[in-house]
Amino acid sequence: MKQDYHQLLKPEIINTVSGLTLISKIIAEGYLTGLNHSARVGYGMEFSQYRAYENGDDLRLLDWKMLARSGRYYIKQSEIETNVSIKFILDASLSMLHKEDGLTKIDFAKVLIASLSYLAQKQGDAVGLFALNEKSFISLQPKIQKQHFNRLLAELIEINNEGKWPNDTLNSDKLHDRAHKELVFFITDLYEHDKELTNFIKQLKTTKNEVVVLHLLGKNEANFNYKGSVTFEDLETGNKLKVDTKEVKRTYLKNAELMMNQTKDFLLKNKINYHLFQLDEPIHKAIKFFIDKRTKMN
């Protein structure tokens, strides 16, 4: 019986290597198994080359191109070679400590990165992690080995959210390996003070990589589901503002939509993908999105 990963989304489980390993495995393999239950053999399928994915199969043998064509998961009998580096860059500023329904953005981001990394390293891709704020910088260059995946999880749970995003933009050369194709995911809430985040994202794009921004928002943030008089605190500056939610809701939603549209247009203009992801959405949605992007790199 397929396990429900939602029961495991607790800080005390997420912030241990064993707990994060369990969650990532359940999410990634549960997603693949669920799709396999409804898969049928397609017309023209070569039985000598492909078979349907079964629980427990080596995920490194999944065929990305067949997945892109059919939307179904098949094992390719011949070995798949890859030279794609997948890099996760994580916004580790204080605003990522925003919490809804007992889960912070940073904890959700850890689960998201762990699940996608689990799938990628099983497929045979090199996976790396970078986490930044104005006080610290974690750099784990991509590798393929299983022990590297365990180290990535260890680095994830040790992330300490501090301050703001750095005003002095990090030299993007520290994040790039220009000898290989790269798929770069930047996970952030896009909370910035003076375009420091959007300027950084723009510098990530090269002619050889694919850059995706995963914009994390809480359900209440996105829909302004607040009632009565509420005091909001800026987690990065400590500034507080008391508002009548009924009076400001319309203006807030209008301005938020304008900001997101402007950001999305800016990123698309620079050939960077933008994807809004709410904390209450299933992580399986992100896995499908990840696989689609990874397939296009073949």
C-alpha cells in the first residue's frame, strides 16, 4: 500500500538525514509507481528494448525520451548515458522561515530538493547544492555517487537561515561548470529589497544551461486568507505593520499579481523559466515539472 508522505512532513523528521531519505524515497518512487498502475503498452512499443517500470526497478534505467513522448514510465534495457549536471540553488534568507500549517518554506524546499535529487541521482545524473544568504554560502558541487546524495541531505538539514539575500551578487562562475550541460533550479520566495534576487537570477543563465525559478508561496500569502486586524512582521528586518485585512486585501492581491507578472515577464525575456509553487500543492506536481525539464536536456 502506497504511503502518504504528508504524514511525514514534520520538522523533526525533515531535519534528519534518515527522515529526509525516507520522505524523498516515498515521494519519488510513489509517484512513479502510481503512474505505472495506469500504464498500458503503447502501439509500436519494442518489447525487446522497453518494459513498464515496476516498483524496485533501478531508476537509472528510466528512459527520459520515452517518458516525454508517452507520459509513461518505461525501463530501457540498454544503459543510458548522461552528462547533465543538476544544480539546486536555495534561498537561505530569513524570509524562508515563513510558516503555514506547521511547515516553513525552507522545510518544504528541503523536501522538494531531496525528492528531486533522489530521482536524479538514481537516474545517473550529477546533483549539486548551493545555499546562500548574506552571512553564509554552502557549495556542494555535483557528483553522482550514492554517498554524495547522503552528503547533500546532510548539508540540507544543516542550513541556517540568516539575514537577507546578499546585496553583493555572488560571482556566477562559482556556480557554473561550463564543460557540461546544466539544469539549474533556484528555489526562493523572491522576497527582495532592491532587485538583488532578480539580478542574481539573470546572471545564472548561460548558453549551455537551462534555468528554472521555483517561486514558493504559502496559501495564505497567495490568497491573503487573513481576517480582522493582523500585525505582520518582516522576518528579515523585524519591521512590523498592523493592518485591517478587509481594507488592504484587494490592494495586496492586485500588487502581488502585478509583481509576479513583472517578474515572470523579466525572467522569460532572459530565457529563464518561472514556476509558482504553493506549499499546499502536492510535490508530485514538481516531480512532473522536473522530469519534463530534464527530458528536454537530452
